[in-house]
Amino acid sequence: MAYDCLIIGGGLAGLTCGIKCLSEGLRTVIISSGMNALHFSSGSIDVFGYTRSKEPVNRPFDYIDMYTKERPDHPYAKMGSAGVREAIDFIVPQIARENLSLVTNGDENHFHVTGIGTLKPTYLSQPSVYNERIRAAWENREPIAVLNFEGYRDYYAEMAAEQLKKQPLFQGVDIFVDSIRLPYYAPTEKNLLEFRSIDLARVFDTEKYLPRIAGEIVKKAGNARIVCLPAFIGIRDYETIHRKLEEMTGRLIYEVPSLPPSILGMRLDNALKSRFAALGGEFSIGDTVNGGEIVSGLLDHVHTCNYGATRHRSKYYVLASGSFFSDGLRSEFNKITEPILGLTVNASQKRSEWYSEHFFDEASHPFLGYGVETNARLNPFDASGSPVENLFCAGALLCGYDPIREASGGGVAIATGYKAAREIIGLCRGARA
Amino acid sequence: MIKLENISFDHCLKCTVCTIYCPVAKVTHLFPGPKQSGPDAERLRIKNPELVDASLKYCSNCKRCEIACPSGVQIASIIQEAKWNYVRKGMFRPRDFFMSRTDLVGSIATRVSTIANFVLGLSLVKFFMEIILKIPMKSVFPSYASGTFVNKFSRLRKSQAPYANRVTYFHGCFVNYNNHRLGRDLVRVLNAMNIGIDITDEKCCGVPLIANGYLEKAKKNGIYNIRSLSRMQRANGGKIVSTSSSCSYALKHEYSHFLKLDNSAIYDDVEYITKFLFDQFEAGNMPAMNPVPLRVAYHSPCHLERLGGVIYTIDILKRIPGLDLVILHSECCGIAGTYGFKKEYYQISKRIGSQLFQLIEHVNPEFVVTDCETCSLQIESNTEYRVLHPVNLLAMALESMPEA
């Protein structure tokens, strides 16, 4: 087969890896089983959000340097903070080429507001979630209007506002709740109560109703400088629509993620896939890789559900099949496995040790740190324990980190996806030279 | 009583990703989307079949919901099954009857193709078709060829005798009645690779029958095809190939999963043509090709996406020297077989396709390339562009082209 790189999994890690490989001229294919977990994400990218004692991290890259010294098995230890930074510096402009900018607060983390009104530290956000003007308005303690569409059921403005008021950052700030009405939307026979975020995002995408929506917002926003809306201000050309809406209302429009599907996450997915396609990548989504054969330390081929015996071959492979939700890791009664290739998994084989007693345990759950073990180059180990040298692992199936407790999932996906690509590019060049 | 083997809806997490990617729900709110019509409503229907609702009919069975689902729920199959469990059986539906009998209509029309094409083009006829059959006047029908491919092939049969390696070609209705060129091009391409072609008795694969609710008839055709193809396959020992992405999907997956037929005799041997060619090329059996200096835009049909077969077509196209290939973002064309030919779905079908048509116009290629016959009809009748099959391009590469 003429592929240089075959990537199993089309999420944040797989797509980052694919885009990097393509940018260096490698022929790259992604085989993805269904849609990725970005559809359920906040659309912000965390690098490192919380210390072990649950304190918010201010400077994530400095923290990585410190943390990985103590925890050399953390995926970040394989590239160091400089490698993480290089990966992010690569992918952000790639995403920007597809009309989606990601904003940072210099080297520091910033906060984004969750659907229930809590604050979470993160590193990269879309401009409707973080920018200099929003930061200034927060610091100036400007009034905030939390608005919802009347009848929209996937967002609870009252709850979000009540939580926000409790945050130290917003102590004493004037925060009020109201709802706006969706103007008459022509080809609809649907009850607004049945609208999902995606239906509303499509209304915004047409731009047709923007002036009417803006009028509604102005009516209800009163003296507020910041208007929080559930996130559905368009998908494909959202930045234009967001800018127009801000101009029309004279307010800062702030987006809060609502229940899935997450429009903020879909924008990232859309931008990454468009970039992958624009660079000539091949993307297969209807089929699932369900096995492969490792022969003397090398992955020989993989095969898929729909094509049974057919062998898909490539020079190099990347496994970025995700965690439990995406079936990259599987839990059986007393066993946690990597189901595609049966790679060595670092996990307790005692079910009772997988989880903590309390769901919201400060110490999190041990199973979140389970995953595939790799060497420094991200090569995993086969069932007999020897490394598979033409296979690299990236993203949520890796062990040694807890994406929830650390708030580090996005950063690990990008950093390891990029690192896998760098390794493969190096090997391809070496072979050519 | 709940059948325990049919509880894939139980794996639904209510994430709604399928509804995002449903082309029908995108353009009309008459269809509440695959999540609600499929796994959600299935729970109710199991308890009380009367709870079936009319919005199910808007599903075009493109299967993009199944492609998107992260949890492996057979959403489109749930909807298809529910849809046809509740059609009043025995009622004669003239339009659906004729539309789904592609082989019956085709075998008549090809005998009198000049007259048939002329008559079907008349405004008066179209007017009455809209009134009586509810087929919109603006629909452009595929023109019928004169005679059948099977007849034409009988003259070629002798020329196929010398080849030791053989395949069974399931030509399908479209090649037989409308597009002989694709069949002829396949013969050329395979012969150039030292492979001979056999054809055998076949009936319509059943895709339009399933889409129109004639499941018993589809099963009959399926049983006939499985028997006939496996007999031929045993005789010549080769693969069974099809140049239609939907026919191959049906022979392999709809027969076994949806119609619950035993197609194990042919399952491993049925292949969509680009997959077959890919394996041959990989094994070193690739014909010498001349440059084809054309700019083409490739559209991937929904059913080929569902099959995971798009990467093979792209691989084949990339091997044609000189071809300037643009891969279009994956969008449904909206036709979904017979769906877009029906008055009640005509506008929906056009609205679904509009995104794809815009993409094509933006790329402005010399030709569009796709694997599916009804996609090509939809694209040709809604854009200025002519559509080719990948096999057509391979055949062009075999001809000596003037230097570009």
C-alpha cells in the first residue's frame, strides 16, 4: 500500500497527527469509527488546569516542567513543555486557516464558563469565550446578562447565573437572567421545545435573522456589557457572525456550552477535518478497524469490520482510538484491554480498584489514568512486552495522566499526536536519505 | 415481546450526533431526525405499534446516521424496519410499484428506447405524471439505452473465453438499461488486466424495492441473485464485482443484515469494483496507463461511505497518471435512489444537494466522478457538469491520449 501513515481514530490526536504528516508531504489516511469526542467537548483546549491539590494552574508550561520531573510516566514527559508548545504553535495556525481562531492569555491560563456556571481553567479558547475585551470587562466588574432562548431546553440560564454569582471573580457583580424570543423562522414546523443546539446554530448560520435576534438581545440586555448566550452562533463562519452580532448589539457576546452536541466542539472538528482534507488527506468514516497483526516487533497490517480479511498496509501506523467512550480502551469484568491490537495496558486488573467510592471524589478515579503504555517515542508494547516500532500511540488511550483531574486532555491529544507525526516524518526522511 | 437480538437501540447514549449529520433533518423540520425516529421512538413502538408516526417516511435511508454514531447503533435499519412494518399491505401504489421495478420498466423501455425517451421527455406526459403518479415535472429521467447490456455482452462473450482469471460481473439495472458504456469500459479495463468477465442471470439487487417497502419482493430477488451468482462464482472461481456502490452494499450487507437472507455463499466474494481493482493493483496486476490530463472532482456516495470503501476509489483515482483530482467534502447529493424522484420529497432532495452543487461549482472541474448511478443523475440534472464513473476514467487511461 502506498500510504506513509495510517491513523486509526479521527479525533483531536489523530487529526493533529494527520495534518502534521500531510504538511510534510506524507500520504496519510485516517480510518475513524463514527464521529469523535470533540462533539461533546467544551471547544476550549486545556493544557494543564489543576495541580494535584486541585488548585488552578496559572502558567501551564512551567507547571508541566515541574510536574513531569515528579511523574516521568506522564505523556508530557515524552516531549517536555517545549514539545507541547511546539505542537500547539503548529496546530493553532492550521486551525486558523479554516476561519477559526484560538486565543490565549499569553503564557497563562484563562477561565471559561461551563454550562452550569462554574469556571474552569483552560489554555486555548475561541474568541467568543475568551479575548482581551472580555477579560477587561470582567476586571471592570461590568454587569452580565445571562440570556436563553425562550423554550430552549438544553441550557439552564438560571442555574448558570446562580453559580456564577458564587464565583469569587464575580462577587458583587450585577448578574441577571432573562430570555429572548427566536424571531419567526420561515421553514419551520417544529416546536421550539424540540430545538437542539444544532438547529439554532443553523438558524444563525443563515445570518438572515441576525438583525432580529440582535434587536431581541438589546431589548433584554439592559445595562449589561457582557451577554452570555448558549453556544450556537453558527458553525462554519462563526467568527463573522459573532462579530456582526457584537456590532449590532454593541455588547460583548459570550458563549457558554450547552448540552451535547457541543457547537463549540463541532467548530474545532469542522476546522480540523477541513484542513486535513484541504491538504489532501484521505478520511474513511464508515468502517471500523477491529484488528491487526504484529509480526516480530512490527505491525504488519490492520483489518476492518466491513472488509474482513482485507489487509490495510502502511509504512507507519498511529493508534489514536480514544478512551473508553470511543472504544479505544475496553473494560471487561476483571480486565481492561486495548481491543484492536491487544497492546499492553497499564491498569489494575481488580475491578474494585478502578474507581473511588464517591463520584465527585477530589482524588478522581484510578481508571481515568489507565491506558496503553508506551516508550519515549510513543511505541506501545505487544502482548509479549516488546515494543512495536512502526506503531505510535496518541491521545486518550495513553496511560499516565488523568484528563479530568488535571484538565489536560486536549493538550495531551495535540502534543502526542504531533509527537507521533514528528517521529514518523523523521523515519520517512531517514529511509529516503 | 421484545426480541433480544434487536436491541441495538439500547446502545444509544442520546448524544444526538446522528441528527447533526442527517441530511434530511438539516433541511426540513418535518423529519425530527434519526435519534428521535430511530432509537427513541423504537422503545415506544415496541410497546405499542400504534405509536408509529408519519414522519418516518422522510428518512431517505442514506445511512449517514449509522456512519456518525459513536456507539454502533443501526439507526437507519431501525427506521427502515419501522417504516415498512406499518404500510398498509396489499394496497396498490402505482408510482412506488413502477419506480421500484427498475428491471421490469427497464426491460420494456430498452426495447422501445427511442419512443420511451421521447415520451418521457414530453411536457404533457410529465404533466400527467405529476398529477397521477406524483413524480415532479422537473425530474430528469435517465435516458434508456437501445437494447440491454446483457444482449450486447452476448456478442462479446466469445472474446472473454481465453482469459483464465475470471470475475462474475453483477451489472445491475442501470448498466443493463441505461449506461452500457460503463459495462463496456469495465470489460476493456479488466481485459487489459488479463481478467475475463462472466455475467449470469440476475434480478434487481433490491435497493429500490427496500426503499419503497416491497420487502417480500426484495427477498425473492435476493434469494434468486444469491443462487445465481454463487453458481457462476463456483464455476469460474473468481470474485463477484459490481460497478454500483449501492448494489454491492445490498448484495453484501442489506441481504444479510436487513433482509435476513443467508448470503454466506457469496458474502466473501462480493466486491465493489474499486476494492477489487485495488487488490489487483496491489498484487502487481495493473494495466499500463496513459496520462489523463483532466481536472475532476470526486464525490463520495453515502452508501460507499457506509461501506468504508471510499479510500479504495480514491486510491484507484490517484494511480491514474496526469489526473488532477479534487476530493469534495463529503455531502449527501439528496437523491437517495428513488427518493428525490417523488413529488413530496423533491424540494427536500434539492435542498440537501445544494451544498454539494455549490462545492462542485466552486471547484469547477471538467468532470465530476462518483461511484453511484443515482448520485450522478442528481448531479447532472442540477449542475452543468457531466459525471463519470471511476471505471470510465480507467478506460480513458487505456486509450492513447494526445499529449496534453
